[in-house]
Amino acid sequence: MALDVTKSSKAKKKKVDHSQKYGPGITMTSFLMASSNGEISEEEYEVLAQLLSGMVEGATYEQLNELLEGQAAMLEENGWDACVASLGEMLDNDEVKKLALELAAAVALSDGDFSEDQEGEAFLGIADGMGFDREAAKQIFEQVAEDLSA
């Protein structure tokens, strides 16, 4: 069963209607999180598709898949570090950065197989790339985990 990222009370409250401006950065944040362990699980893919469909209203499955393939190509072409470093520039609004990090946490938790070593460090690296300190990032992650388990 797919994880509903809108279950988090914070995700419901934070409607970001700047999807044109921030959509690519939010998507990249979640994509990086999903791919951080070297593969994207079916559950993670479903959460990514759900996230994208919320930003690209009326998009077909094929169009969503194309967007994800574009993210994969960008990651392959530029590498992890460059993509993470670009997040701070792509997401120039603190509220949007926090939302992107919350969605990345939801993606990380979606397959029920969260690895503290690999995915935990990737999450903190992504947070660092957006200018969050580790404690703030951990608090965001813990809040999303709590919201999703409620």
C-alpha cells in the first residue's frame, strides 16, 4: 500500500501554489531522497508520483514518469553533490525548503525500510544543502514520522 504524503498535518496546511517556481526543487529533493540508497522502491516511486501529480494537475502517468526520468538524468549527469548543492538555489524560500524536507522525509519512510546509516545521512545531507542544521532537520524528520504514524 502506498503512503499518503498528505496524511501529515503539516503537508495539508502548507499548500504551495508556486509549483512553477518551486516544483523542480521540491521534486529534486524528494527524488534525491528516494534514490539515496541506490534504488527507488515501488512505494517510494508511488509517493513521488503522488507528489508530482499534486504539482502537475491533470498529468498522465506517462508524463509523470517522464518527469522522474528527467530527475534521474539530471542526477546522473551532475552527480549527487551538485544536485544537493543546487537545492539551496532552487528553493529560496524557507517555508518551501521546510515543505520540501518534510516531503523528503515522507518519501524516506514510505517503504518501511529506512536505513539510518545510508538514508539518514542522505536526509541530513539534503537538509544541509538547503541550509538546515542537523538538529532542525532531525526534528522535522521526527515530526513527519510522528504525523505519518498517527
